[in-house]
Amino acid sequence: MRNSRLLNNEFRSMNNKLHLSSVSDKITVSSLAKVTSFFLIILIFVSSCASFGVSEIPDNISDNVQQLVERGEKHWGKRVRFKDARLAHVMLKQAVSLAPHDQNAVALFARICHFLGYYVEEDPAMKDALFQEGADATWTWITSSKNYMTVFDSTQGDSIVKSFAGLSALPENSVPVMYWYCANKGRFLANKKVIERLQYRETLEVLMHKIIASNSDYFFGGPNRFFGAFYARLPGVDLSFATDYFNKSIATEPNYFETYLLRARYLHTKSGDRESFEKDLQFVIDADPALLPDAMPENLLSQERAEELLTHTNMLFE
């Protein structure tokens, strides 16, 4: 397992250089005035950007956003090194702060948040913070999109009815944003009380069913994988539903290892099926992660998790 704490320290060291706290206490009055003026300009700029729509972002700002996204994508492509995944997060977070309605930037940012929260961070509070960042960014995009707002405003009923109507009106091309909202929100809720998970159940189901209707293959069978884990963990739900969804996800993409890992961890342990638990984990450990190049980092990390989870077999099936 990689030494993520060491990478965290390296990242903090680099990041601290970007903060005002690194400026010498002996800074001259003239330099201080320049710094103050600079930040006043930034503050005015950010305030003025708050009212911009998607098509109203000035050209120079769009260029900056594009540069940030491009730099973030380069680091993201090397995410098997956690330092690069963190740098991608820095770049995309800044891009989304400048252009919260840029669909591609928001979707990538939320995916990065999910990756860091699920695979990299060890501290529960840090995990939750990343999942919440991803969920907040995508939810902001969803609820401020033209399709959502138009239907929300024209629908009769309370806010819940209006919100579900707005979600149902989201277009097919918004699948990535919808998916990464659900993925981050689902992870955030995973270890919360059942009542809190049930509070968001309908919203997550509405969005994921929309994705299945539009593109059930998205992210290597992601919607079916999501429902497999979701229903395996909800109390009072027949496990056959989770089984069917996991099977559909694997049929879509048999070389995405996380599906087997989730099925072992949540479905097989709940049903008490030790043989299937060990079989799924051993499959992940023995398989070739390079068979799915676009997800090779995720597959490599899933293999590490499978090895670790296998060591807990006796405890999980006592």
C-alpha cells in the first residue's frame, strides 16, 4: 500500500507556499500595499463573476478555466501517483470556482473528489469532506441548469415535488454530472445512520434510473453497480435486487474490479456466502488490471483492497 501520509506531507508543503502565511513578517509597506491591492482586485472580480451565466463568462476567464482544466487533466492521467491526483484536485477546484456551470469541469472535479475520498484519504473526516465537495459542486450545477430551473418553476406542489420534476427534466448529456453527484453523495452517506440514507434515497434513485434509461453502460456499468451496493446495504430490501444489479454491471464490463469488490464486501457478507466472497476477491487479485486501460489506476487500487479484505475473511464470517 502506498505511503499516502508521505504524499500528504509533500502536498501540504507545496500548498503552504501558495498562502499568505508564507510571506515574510518583514514585508515592506509598499509590498503589503501591492498584495492588498491584488486581493482587492480578485475579490471584486470574483463578486462580479457570481452573476455570470454559462455563456456570459468573459473570454479571458474562459481561457483561464480551460488552462486549469487542461493542467488538471494531465495530472489526473497520472493519478496512480497520489500526488498527481491531489494536484488535479487543486486545478479543477479552482476551475469550478471560476466557472461553476462548466459541465465538463464540474463532472471531472467530482470524479477526482470521489477518487481521493475513496482510494486515497484514510481519515474519515477528510473522506467526507471530499465526497461532500463533489456532491455540492454537481448539485449546484444540476439545480442551476436551465432544464431543471424551468421545470422546477413551472411545477405545482411543494419543493420536493418540484425538485423531482426538475431532476426528471435533465437532458441525456448531463449523465456525467448526475452520476458523480450520486457516487459522491452515496459514499458520503455510506456510513451514516439509516434514517439519513433513507432521506436521500428517492433523489438518488430518480437520478440513477434516469442514467440507466439514457446510458446504463456509463462508467463501466456504474449505475447498476451503484444500485447493487446501494440495495445490498439498505435494510429490508430483498438481496435478489442487489444480486441482479451487480450481475448487470459485470455483464456490461467484466474487467472493472471494483464491482466484484463491492459485491464481496456488501452482498456476500450480508448473505453469509463465504465461498462467493473469496471467489470474487481472488478473481480481482489474479486478474490483469491493464485489460481496462482507462481504469487501470482504479483496478490496481482495487487489487490492493481485495488482498486486504481477504485477510479479514474469518472476522467477517464469524
